[in-house]
Amino acid sequence: MFITGLQLLTADLKATTEFYSSVLGLQVSERTESSVSIQAGYSTITFLESVHSKPCYHFAFNIPPDKLDEAYKWSSARFQIFDIESYGKIAGFPAWNARSFYFSDPAGNVLELIARSDLDEARKEGFDGNFILGVSEIGIPVTGVKEAFENVCLEYNLRCFERQRVLDNFAAAGDDHGLLIFVEEGKLWYPTQIPAIAYPCRIEINDEHGMRTIAFG
């Protein structure tokens, strides 16, 4: 399942545009007075100017599985990497066969670069924004994770991520290419002290059942 599009809000459109284009090195595919669209591999992220005080999302980018160390070195020269208790800067997820690190953009979104060892995406030496494969995960805060997860999976014909069992406060739909991560609203976005709050979000997915758009909020 590929996340081909995200539509999110931002309280600082100018700083958001500058970060994704100049710092991460991603291409601006469209820009208006009140929105900007950023191309990140197979995913288009559209930020709309917010009427909220400061919306905050959590989403992740897939990178080639052999590029995490190079990505970390490249990223740490450009922005601050979050500390992770017991890990240092890089988190390991043995059950998911993945490693990642976390940071934020100027709007306060919690971002992640994640290398999944089971993705066959070897690339040439080095790292820059062109190595970002696409949006890997988008966090979805809800009240009542199990019920919300089951309802969305049934309505949009999604399957539970085979590496993650459904918990009372956490569930994942999709696969290594793209995941919808359901968390209980108020849960802290890992590895921060920022609570997960539901803000409007539109997600475009594409899998064997075709392309669909899922809207929250």
C-alpha cells in the first residue's frame, strides 16, 4: 500500500516551505498564497495554511534500507535529531525489521526517516532528499483505537499490518511501503512529550484495490 498523497495543515506556511525545499531538498510541485505541495518520492504532501493555532502531525518517510547511517550524518548537519531514551539517537524496531531517527519541522510536526530492511531499494552511495522514497507512515489520533481501526479497515478494504497486533491504544494498517498508524488521542508521539491531537487530514492511498482518499477531521 502506497501513501501517494497527504493533505495537512500548517501554522507557518513560509517556514514549512523553506524547510522541505531548502533543508530536506524536496521539490515544490505547486504553490499558491495559501498552500504548497511538496514532492517526496511517490508521495505528494500538500500543506494548507491553518486556521488552528498550531496543528501538529506525525509522519515518516521511507528511505533505502542501507542508507540510515548516511541519512543520519546528512540530517544531523542540517537539523536537530531527537534523543531517544535507551537508544541514543537511532531507534530499533526488531519486530518491524526497521531502524529510524526522529526530528521536527518548523511547524512542530514530528518527522521520522525510517529504513525497513525488507524493502529492496538499494541505491548509489551518499544521501540527500532524492533518496526519500515516499511517505511511509501517517499517525491518526482517534478516540477508541480498536473500533476506529476496524471501521476504517472495513470501509476502505485495508488490512492489518502483519508485523503489529492491534492494541487498545495502537494499531497499524498497510504494509512496509505505507502504514496508517492509529493511536489513542492524547498519547505522546514517540519519542517526544507532544500529545497526539486530531487535526484535519486527507490521505490518498493506492494498493491492489485501487486509489482511494480517506479523510479525518
